[in-house]
Amino acid sequence: MIDSETYWQKQDPILLSQLTEKTPTVKIFKQTMGLSMKNIYQIALKYGYSKPYSEFFKVYDKIARKIYKNAPLTTGLNQLIQNLLQRHFSLGLVSASPQKWIDYFLSRLPQPAIFQTIISINDSDLAAKPAPDGYLAAIKQLQVKPENTIILEDSIYGIQSAKKSGAYVICLTEHWPPNYSAPGADRYIKTLSELNL
């Protein structure tokens, strides 16, 4: 819903290199797309980071505030939301991001209260993506069935998680970094305008 990955792909190498004793490879950075902060922290520990998670999070949070308040909203997002609401879809949001980062983003929407359920996997006891726990929890809270659910994703971990939930999965490729691949979705779209029919 927001082009944050473009910014994170630039920031992750800098941050992880500054925080760890080793310089992680480019391969590692591509693997962080769609991961929660707790998962990225585990990667940092493997590369020599030795401070508590709270200290690690503080460093990322300073950058996150700027990213989620300034990164452009995905083109066509507001129109898609309006179309879905007019057709009486129940809307939920499941994110690997901490809740405060989700709040930064939601404050920028014309209707920040459009989601009937919001789940931050990072701030819950739910298993992180690619486990389906976050999506299954949202499906239950929305009181819908997996086979009647459509999930919009953009990362390989997100697609794996969504598919395991039993939902129909659409993958948005607009914000993918170069040479990124995320197989397994039911449908791929370049822009949200392909859904605004």
C-alpha cells in the first residue's frame, strides 16, 4: 500500500553494516523483504550484533518514521479502497511491521479507520510470515472463510503465508527491487489500476 520497500532496500545495507561486525551480503538484504523486525534482528545477531532488541529497534525506528511518513502511497490505492468499500468488502490489514509503523502509514489515508481488523505480527505472539497465522487470525476476526478471501501481497514470505491460509493471492510487483522474484501467487499485477475495474 506504500512504497516503503524501495527505501528499506537502500537503508538495510547501511544499517546492518553499521550495527554488525560483518558486512552482510546483498543476498541477505533481498531476504529481509516482508520480514518482521524480530526476524531481521535474528539475522543481525548472526552477523555479530550483540545488543538487546530494544536498542536494535530504536535505530530502525528513527528511519521508519521518515519512511512511513514520506514514502509515496501506491498509485491507485485510494481508488481501490473506495471500490472495495462500495462493493461491501470487509477489509483487514496484516503486516510484519510494528504497530507504530502501521499507525504512521494509516494516518496518511483519507479514511484511516477503513480496516475492520489490523494485525501487527511483529507485536503479537503469532508466528511470522511465511507461517499463515497472521492471515488466519484476520480471517477469523473478519468472520469470513479463507476460500472467500483475497489477499494482496508483494513479498515471497507474504505470498507463502497467504497461500497457506487458503485464500486467493494477488501479488503486486510494482515495488519489487531489481531481480526480485516471489513465485506462488494466483495472479500478478504491476499496478493497482489493474484491479480498479
